[in-house]
Amino acid sequence: MVENEVSCGGIVFRKDIELKFLLMHKPDAKGFHGYWGFVKGNVEEGEDETDTVLRELNEETGVTEAKFIGDFKEVIHFFYKRDGKLISKVVKYYILQVRAKGIRLSKEHDDSLWLSYEEALNKLKFKNDKAALKKAYLFLNKK
């Protein structure tokens, strides 16, 4: 039996001289050996997708002010196993611009980095995340 899970997240950036993207490091957990990724989390009852993104941004980084950029939404789908059960996961990413440079880490993560596009692409582990970052970068450069 397959369980369904829906998460929403943000490809978070700030604009200095160049674009800097925020990556969060999740330590070893749930069968994954630590990895870098974006702010994201499961949609909770009564939330719409953008509410989830803003709540997760605040919970994971302490950042409370962010601006959604355009109508960008990248939907990825994958399967993974948790406690022997097959999970069908859908993640919906939005682009968020922030001014904050300082991050207050939650217990979920053990590090965060602001990186250039190329550096962020090299840090990401999963193909889906790399593809989402590429699409977000292209979208931002059209603006």
C-alpha cells in the first residue's frame, strides 16, 4: 500500500551583487545520509500552499519576511520508503526573495549556506532538486 505525502517549499534567494540561494543541511535521518536541500515541509490541515511555505521558512530559518516571485511553481514527484512503507511524495516549490542574511537554524537542520547558483547546484544531492533550481534560475533571469 502506498501512502501519499504533499510538501511545499521555497527556493529562497537574496540579491547581493549576484543572486545567492539558501540551502539547508539536513543531518543523517530516515535512511538518508545528510543532504543539502531547500526549505520545505508537509502541508498541514487548513493551510494553503503559500501558507505552508511561509510557515516552513519561519520554522526552519527564523525569517519572517519574504516575497513570492511571479507565478513560478515547480512540482516534483518521487517515491521513498519510511518504516518499510512506500511513500509517494509530491513537492511543490515556489521562489521566495528575502532580505535577511542571518538564519536561525531549527532542530531539523545542522547548517545553512548562501551560495551562488553554480555552488548551490554542486551542493544539491538529488536530481529533482537540481532541476528545480535550474528552472528557478532561468525564471529569475527572464525577469
